[in-house]
Amino acid sequence: KYASSLVPGITKEFNDIDEAMRLGFNWAKGPFEMLEEIGVKNFFDKVEEFKGNNFLENLSKNKNEDFYGERQKYTNIETLGKVKKTALTLDGNDSAKIYRFNEYNIVEFTTKANALDYNSMDALKKATDKPLIIINESMQFSAGVNLTYTMQFADKNDFKSIEKFIKYFQETCKHLKYSKHPVISAPSGLTLGGGFEVMVQSNFVASHTNIVVGLVETIVGLIPAGGGCKEMLARWLDTDEAKSDPNYAPLKVFDIIGYGRTATSPIEAEPMKYLKPDDKKIMNRNSLLEVSKKILEENKDFKAPEEHKFKLPGKAVRGEMDKILEKLYNNKVILDHGVEVAKELAHVLSGGDTTIDRSLSEDDLFKLELDAFMRLIETQKTQDRIKHTLSTGKPLIN
């Protein structure tokens, strides 16, 4: 009602308000687009008082269900909202939908903030029988793993179920990366934690310029365990500096993940290796699907990448990491549990009990991530951090 009361006060064209909300506030749809989706009749069944509102008075007289008109929409842009109506079949579960087409599939997450759980992973895995595009109409790509879901098991001391979920998360992400069909992530908004891990283990990325991306698990007393540590190491190990200094990549990733650093645009994300130079960066959110489909067209002869091998320095670099932690602790930047979390992260990023002349597989890194995650989730202080963040939205420093 409020938005319609502004027509013609601040603008003669109501779709200007929709555009302002999309571009200025990153809304997926403007208020008038939502009105059309709700349906004019359904709207007026709920709304009684609108005297003096010229827009609603006129609309109530003609009850035009197609009041928006194609001329005012992005008629030449193929958005998810348009194409999913033409899907051959609709599959999925409570956490994600799978739209199946002749040439490709689409997965759309549907939970609150698109938080990820076992069902989310199940949908992704089932959708890789064809080229796959992971894209959402909602505000966020994914805010990460569903911590409420995880804590339901922790509260019952059912850590086996948590371990089973994390293993399945890892298995699914590896499946995405090495599927015989290409997988494209088209993120917009929050792409954090597990959401980043899904994106980074996709074969291609078409990113909206309005994105917040990063690995923030240490804030809640955990470490990335779905391949985030592994993939960040792989990217930093590929730099010229890392080729001459074996400690360079582990220390860089230790800094980025340890502080839970995020990037708020592709320009910020590239130097941190959250995005690669050849990832697509798209100004118009409505074009993400079209760009993703074009990537599929250009990669009909797609071949899955070869598995990465890691050579990490082990305890040689952990000594440097320990010095960093000692300084932060003495300066009261981190407290006791912050040190414990960081030491688990250091163990993973250094390669555990390895030496620089030994080659580690991706599965070796997955195992290090999983073991560190499980040791932390079983501690009371990590559980306190998670519960505090879930109830207040703020981090707990303990």
C-alpha cells in the first residue's frame, strides 16, 4: 500500500519504484512485481482501506491482473523467474528445487537465507546428470551451513550425525567439481561459508557485482570443512610467491580465514583469491542466468579438471603461525578459545603431520578439515559461540 501511495507523487511510472528497490537495495523483486505475482484479486481480498490512493483506486476498478504489462519488464532478459515456469519437470525437497530442462538443470536453494543442510546437498548431487546452474531468485546465494540444523544434533551429543553431514557436504562438493558435466554457480548477495564452498568448487562462476563473499567459520568457533581451506590453499599455492616460499600460501590463507575476512565486491574478492580473474562479473543481476547459459554453450566439450596435489610444509610453518597467535593473545585480540580455533586451522593449512617433499591429495585435505571441525564442534566453547550468534546475530569472543 505504501509503495502505491507514492504514485504519482514521486514518480508517474510505478515500475520506477521497482527498479529503485532492485538496484538501490538489492531486492530480488520490487513491490509492484510482487503484487502482480500475488494476483490483483488476491491482493484486494486482503486489503480494504485504500481511499485517496489513486493507483489502488484505479486498479480496483479494472482488476487488471496483467497491469504491469510486458513493456515495463526486462522482456529480452531470460531470468530464473521466467524460465522456471517452462521447466519440463520440477524435482527437489524442502531445502532446494531442481528445475529440469532439455539441455541443463537449475538448482535453487529455498531455505531461510539459503542456509545449507543435508537436503541441499542431496538436490545438488541429483542435478548433475546434466550441465547444472546453481542460481537463486532470493536476496542471498547462501549464508552458509544451517547452524540451527547442526546444533540440533550437538544438543543431543549426536556428533556422528554431524560428521555424516560434513562428509556428505564434502562428497557433494567434490562431485560438483569433478562431474562429467559443467557446474556453474551464479552468486548474488551473501555467499559465505558453505555457500562459498559450493561456489568455489563449481567449474565456472558468473558473479553479480553486489556480492559479499568469504569464509567466516572461525567467528563461530569452527573452521571451513567443505573444501574451503583446500580450495584457498590451491589458489594461493599457484602464485609465483608460493613457488619460491613454501610458507607463503599457508600463511596467506591463515590470515584470510583466521580473521574471517570477507569481500564486498568482485574487485575486493579477486586479490583475496575468493574469485578468479576469469570468473564473470555481472552488473545486472537479471542477466546472471543468460550469462550462465552462454558459458554452457561455450563449453560443450567440457572436461573435468585434474585433481590438485598439495605440497605443504607441516610443522615448519606452524611455528610461524604460533608466533602470530602468541602476539594476538598477548595483545588480547583473541582469547583462549580463539587460540584453540586458530591452532586447528593452522594444523589444516600446514598439511598436518606432513613435510614439504610429500604430496597430499584433496581427500587428505578433506580429512584434515573434517577432523578439525569435529574436534571443535564437540567443545562447549564453540557451541556457546554458535548459540550466541544464532540468538543475537553477533559474535561471542571467548
